[in-house]
Amino acid sequence: MKDYYRILGVNEDAGQDRIKTAFRKLAFEYHPDKNPGNELYAEEKFKEINEAYSVLGDSSKR
């Protein structure tokens, strides 16, 4: 099982605002368009970040 908290770099007691802020920061940093020459790594990382946020961003899935 993936550690979504580690992926987003937040503690397990992080609130929705902190999770959203971490997601936005990482999504911007690893967006494939922002990483020319390293698109494959950035795309995989971006997908992982999105998956983590889809779970942690929804309090019913946490």
C-alpha cells in the first residue's frame, strides 16, 4: 500500500488546507510541461501526486 502522506510530504494529522497546499506545490513542481527533458519521470511523479491527493483530499477515503 502506498504511503500517500509521504508522497505529499504531510503528517497524518494534516488538515485539508495543508493537504491541498502540498498537492498544489508538488503538482506545479512535477508537472510534465515544467520538466522538459525529464517528462517521463515527471509524468510518473505527477500521477502519483494526483493519486495521493484523490485519496487524502476526500475525507471519506482517508
